[in-house]
Amino acid sequence: MAEQREQSGSSPRGWLEKLGRTLSGGPQDYDSLVELLRDAECRGVIDQDAESMLEGVLQVTEMQVRDIMIPRAQMVVVARSQSLEELLPVVIESGCSRFPVIGEDRDEVVGILLAKDLLQYFPEDSRRNFNIRELLRPPAFIPESKRLNMLLRDFRASRNHMAMVVDEYGGVSGLVTIEDVLEQIVGEIDDEHDIEDEDDILRYSDTRYMIKALTEVEAFNDYFEADFSDDEFDTVGGLVMSAFGRLPRRGESVVLGRFRFTVLRADNRRIHLLRLHLLSPGEIAEADDDEAEPSPDSESPHGDGNEPGSEKSV
């Protein structure tokens, strides 16, 4: 039997050698794989939408829940103590299909309410039987640091479409839905309740924001009391790209004054989404020092600041 396997070329060693030869000429890391996909799109092997989705699949393995979550202050919630008449306007006006139900405050999420479960109470004679506690689904809680690919797997396994995000102290910092994760792969999913250009700037905390790259520089200046010039570039994405001097990759950062911009989503044509961190005076001084003093890696082939995760100060 062993001789037959050797003659047919199906021995374990033979398969390993074939596998090694197959992989030796292919991409060796994330960056080379992305470059391969972009090259295939440029040569017409795959179209732009396919390339963008494939790159999105790779990105969700690196991104964390904190990168895409809806911050606590912007969650649409209903209170456990509300009557049907009090919560219906919230449900109708928001257009959402799921709502966190809170107790005393937003840190006490006691369940998830599905809008469709309220349909049975629309007949007038059934409203006196309304009890929100009977409709609550158990909430899922996840840490901010959870990877999106792991979250998507959990969503599929549990059939949940929403999870509450908690910080290191156990407080609720936001929420995330399965749609938020899928949008990182297929792009924005608009429905009849979405408003075009709404929430170009999304606030997570006093120092953390998410910004669409197409946000106008003038609007950015008004929001943050900044003074960036819009003579050459109309959008924040153009401003950031100019600071890099090239099209940056996902994960790369640049410091402009008191702002650190980190690229969350970008393709081979433009930037789509940015994370913004407002720097403290100490962080600004540290960024200036990093720029003034070359790092030990500055003479290495990979120390040019062009790799994902690198930071540039301007």
C-alpha cells in the first residue's frame, strides 16, 4: 500500500511539497494579499465591487467592535417603566426594529424589545394587557475589543441581531448590530429610514469620534473649532490624503495639529472612514518629539511610515 501511494504521488510528503510550491509564489502577508486583489481589479479579473467586498472581509478580521459601535449617547432606547402609549412614538419616529430596554439608566439594560412584538397590541381592546416584561428578549453583552469576524460568527450562532457593548468597567458604552458588521464588507446599507449624509461626525466620547471621509472641511472646522484651509481640499479625506502624500492604507495614522486621524476604511481609490482622537497637550508634545527624533527603525527598509499601523506627524 505504501508503494502504491508513493507511485501515485499521494504520500503525505508529496502533498506537503505540492502545497509548499503552491503557496511559495503567493502573497505572504496581509499587505501583499491586498495588493494582489487590487492588481486583479485593475486588470479586470474582478470588478470594483467584488474587490471592495473581498478587502472588507479581510478588514473585519482586524477591526474591533469599538471601531463601529453606535455610542451610548446616540442609542435609541425605551424604558421598562414606559407605557405602550409612551413608547410607541419613540418606536415609530426612530424607524428601528430593535430597542434596548433600560431600567434606572443606560447602564442597566434589562432586555431587547422587537418592534414587531408590539403589533399584537394595536387593537384597542388588547392594549390593557400590555406588559413590556413579557416581550423582552435577553440582551447579549460583548467587550469593546471583540473582533468583528468573531462577533459575526456569534451573531450567526445565536441568531441575535444586536449586542450591547460594555467597557472595561462593565458600563454600557454603546451597541452594535449585525448590519453594522455587514456594512464593513458590502458598504453602506441604506433603507427608507436612513437620511443621506446624516451623522458625518459620530461622537463616542469627549476625545474619540468617527468621521466620514467625505465630511466637508468647513463642517469639520465648525464642529471642532478648527482652522483647516479648504482652498485646496473640500473634504477631510482629501486633507488626510494630502498629509500622507499618498493614498494611506487601513490602520495608518497621521497627526494634524491636535487631531490624530486613523484610517478605518479605504480602497485603492479613496478613503472612506476615519477615526479621530483629540490629543491632549502632552500627546501633542509627544507627537512632535517623535517627528523631531528619528526612531531606531528609521534606517530599516520598513521604517518609512508606509506600513499599516504606522503614524505620521505633520
